[in-house]
Amino acid sequence: MPRIVVNDYCFNHFSPAAGVSEFLSATDTNPADALVALVQSVWKSEYDAKTQDFLIRVGTDDWAQFGSIVCGQVELTTATTLATTFATRPRALPGELPFLNTKAVDGKKTPAACADLVIYPNCMLTDNERHTVSNGLKVPVSADFHIVTILAHDRKDVQAVTTPLTAARNYANLIGMMPEGIGGNGKERESSPETFLFSLLYWRNKVMCAPAKAALCEPPVDNILFITESTAGVCEVDETVQVKAVFAPAVEGSKLPFLQFQATNRDDLNCVMGWEERPPTPAELALAHASYIGLPEGNGVKPYLPTAKEYARSIWFYARHALLPSFDRRCVLPGLLH
């Protein structure tokens, strides 16, 4: 049996206060030890030769003797109360950039029907990423495999879908967004255009539960707002910009809503790019891509086939820029202006 550890990035999955999927130990056993025991119980010899990250699907029967897993994912409704943050991720590497993120304040974790455990071989991690936690301290470790995260699902028929920002983070080195997106083997992590497409379609109406104690932008909470169409651009987010989450159609001609971010204390005078200059939003790319390959989500939108690099650049741009209140949702992709 190879040596398996719980990576530092996974330790928030043991905290009830974190707004993510959670592993709860069945006994007084350290939850990290219990999670490693779970992985060892379902380990297959074919995993020993893995040199890329992979998933292990586990169900309730697999984890029953070790503990339980709850799902932190919430599907949006008009009654959902959201909290928006602009910050780096927990346990960020030196030099990582802050980004916009929103979570459901009143979201409740629910028992998971199954879960995917994300496993990284040691060679895929940098020296900075090869850490675990021992006695409350972050310590470097050289293991064969690291448990990096838990993706819990409330239904058994659900496939693991990475979040758009995770897909963009894996592509970060290729678009000059170091230190993210490169493994310990010196090779860039990549995501395909299809990975971005299905990630954006899946996560367009879903968020995670908010942590019990969150450092929030002001105003701290707000209900989903449906906005009307008009003409303007975007502004860059900093600590002075108040941001709210908006669930609204993303492209003229499409009624499919996506979660987006809007600056509430800025107007057109703060515009850094008008709608004719700004990059297409991730939702615009996804809908045009869906139209190109004939998915029903793309109905009413002119087709376009984005590259993975276009997706990554767009996601990173709109992780640090907010729509102005009079944002124009006419798609700005080449040849797609209505």
C-alpha cells in the first residue's frame, strides 16, 4: 500500500464552519486518519502507477464504518441569501490573487449520496503544495499520494464537475497567472474547452454554503436580484467596491440565467472597459459554445467555438472585475453582436 496523506488543502473539509463538503469521523478518531483509512479501504493496485490527478468515487456503504460525508452545495432560488467575498482562497500560495466568490448564507449541508475524492500523486504537486497538518501545524511531507479535496453529491447519478475557477486555476500558468497552475513535475495543468463549458453550465445556478464566520464585502448579505438590459461596461474590484451576486440572463436572446457579480456603489464613470471593449463573460462563451455544438442551452445565441485559453482568461478577468449596474449583456464575441 502506498503512503497516502491528507493534503493541507483538504483540511477545511473537516470543519463544520467551512462552507464546503464535510467529512465527519464516526468515532473519536482523528478525521484525517479516518479519511486516509477510507481511501485505503477502496484503493486499487492500478492506482499505484498514476502520474496524473484522479478521482475515487465512494458511496455510503464505503464510508459507513469510517464516518459520514455531507454535501455543501446549494442550488439557487430567488429566496437564497448570498454573501460575496473578494479574497484569496484559504491556504493560498504566496503571490496568489484575490477573486470574487459568493456563497449561500442560509444554505444547509445535507447528507451526501456519494462523493468523489480528488487524489494527486506527489509528483503533481509543488514543494509549496506538499504539506499536511500535524498537531495543528502545517508540515512538509513527501507521500506517494495526497487527498486534496472532497466533492460530495446529493444524488448518485451526478458526475464530478470542477468549478469554473478551479478549471481556470489549472490553466493559470499557461496565461501568465503564476504561481498557480503548474505541478511539481514542471508541467502545466490544463483544462479542455469542454471542461470549461460543462463546468459553467453546471455551476451557473449553484453555490456552496457560506462559512459560519466569513469576511464579507459590504453590504454583507443580499438577495438575488434580476437586472434589466442596458449599455455599460465593467469596473475593477478592490476593497472599496461593494459587490452583490446577480442571477440573470447572460446573453441577449437567451433566457438562461447565470450567477454574475455586480458593483453596487459604482457607475459608468468608473468604467474601465465599455461593452464594446470588454472580454466576453464566461457565460457568454459557454452559451455560444453550447450553440456551436448543438446543445439546447445555446438556443437563441449565435455559435462560436472558444479555446480553453479564452475561457481561462475570461474567468480570471471576471473573478476580479464586476459588472456595472447598466451592464449590457449583448454578446461581444467576434461577429456575435446583435
